[in-house]
Amino acid sequence: MNDKDLSIIIVDDLQFSRIVVKSALKKAGYTGVRLADSAYEALRMLEEEPADVVLADWMMPEMDGLELTDRIRQNDEEKGIYTSIILFTANEGIESLVMAFEHGVDDYLRKPPNPHELAARVSAAARIAVMQNDILETSRQMEQTIQRLQQSALTDDVTGAGNERMLITELDANLEEASSRNGGVCLAMIKLNGLDKIEDDEGQIEKNEILISVYRRLRRTVRPTDVITRLDNDIFGIVMSHTQVGSFKMNALDRIISAINQRPFKADKNDYKISGSIGVHYYEGRDQPINSTEMLELTQNNLTKAIAQGDNSIIS
């Protein structure tokens, strides 16, 4: 996509600020710019037509920029798309910026923005959106492939993730490959905490919807080549293979925990926070070969320790 073809929404309750930003973008060659005088108006526009980039003022009446970011991220999650978000802020200090990034903001600009910096930041934000949407499209294509494998009983009926049979099949294949080529294989098992309460409060259908949302968050968090499976009601398994020993980084698991904790899951009656405990085992191809049964047992032992240690624990 050409930068100048971007769809951009500017959100600010002050008309003067909206016009200044639009004029700067117009001079930079951007033509697909829409103006919203409130966060609610911006959400309505996004419902009509998605945007590549949303530029919003942090301080607005009724709904501020952080709340708008939460709503956009929730909508993106439901639709399987990604919108880059830049906040305009007069706030000083690291704490405010950390708060913004924790809410899912991609970038920020001080008010009033420098026109050249504004154009550059919008271009960078657009690249983020394109990259994320490419990943999501790849994931959708992979999900379609998985659906075609349902006839082989390799997928979970509820989430569309792989099932235990797929995990074992992929694990054996990757372990053999790692052993012969000196690669590495990581198996992570994630126990979701809090699903029983959702089923008690909302019923099985709502619980299944949240399981689907969990799977989507996991799919966005890991690499497209990683295999995600659902092993039972509240445990997901992820197989991550690496061509070189030591390529696996533990922060990949931190990102999984962060994705689960990022914001509550929406159900019919309430919003629910879900936490996770992760057991992980990493096999190095230069070690004594093992099979999927042994790998599962080692990982399950670490998961048991993680569960005993408490929410959001990771044991390897």
C-alpha cells in the first residue's frame, strides 16, 4: 500500500486541533483523512470503514484516548484486524508513556506536533498496521488449512486450534527434525485460571466464546509457524521449533502471559480476567533424543510446579 492511500482518522474534541493536523497531513500528501469530534464518533467511523491509523487526543470529554484505545483493541480482536494508534499528549514523564503503551498505544506525539515528525510517525504507524494485518491474514490462512484438516480429526471443535493428536504429531516430527539437524523444540503448556467461574456464571456457550478469544490472542502473540493446540477444557499447548539451538527466548512466554492479561474477556453478563500458568520444556537437538510422550511428561511436571507457584508463573 502506498503511504498516501492510507485511511486515517483524527480524533480531537477541539476543531482547531483537528484542522491543524489534517492540514499537515494533507501537505504531506495524505488524502484519506476523516475527522471525528469525539471518541464515540471515531468508533462509529471505524464501524463503517476500518482505518490504518487513528490519531487521537489523550484528553477528551466522555471518553479519553486511553479508553478509546481499549475499545479499538477490543473491536480489532473481534474482527481479526489491527489498527495503529497514535496519541497526542501534553503529559510529561515516563509514567504516562508507560501507561499509554500498556493500553496498546503504538506511538505518541507531543502537542502541538511538528508537521514533519507527524508525517514520519504516521508512516511508521502504517507500517506497523500493515505488518500486523499481514500476520493476521497469514494466521487466517493457516486457520483455514487447519479447518481442512478437521476430517483427519486433528483440530479442536470449539476453538479451531489443533487438538492433542495434532500436538503429538507435530511434536514427534519437530523432535526428529531437531535431533537430526541440531535444532531446538519448545513445548509450552498453558493452564488458564478462571474458566470454571465463567462457565458457572455464563454457561458453556459463553465459555466457549472466551476460549476462542484466548486462542485468537495466542495466535497473534506467537509466530505463524508455531502450532497452537487445545489439550482439554483449560489447557493450551504450543509447539515452537527452531532451526538453531538456543534460538528460543523466554520472553516469548512473557508475551503470552501479557496477552492473556492484557484486558478482560467480554461475556454476556460480565467481563472476566483470566490468568495463566505456564510449564515449558526446551529440547536441544544435541541432547539425547526423546519422543513426544517424554516431552509431554517433562512439560506437564513443570506446569504442575507453575500452577502451585501461582497465577502468571512460568516454570522451565
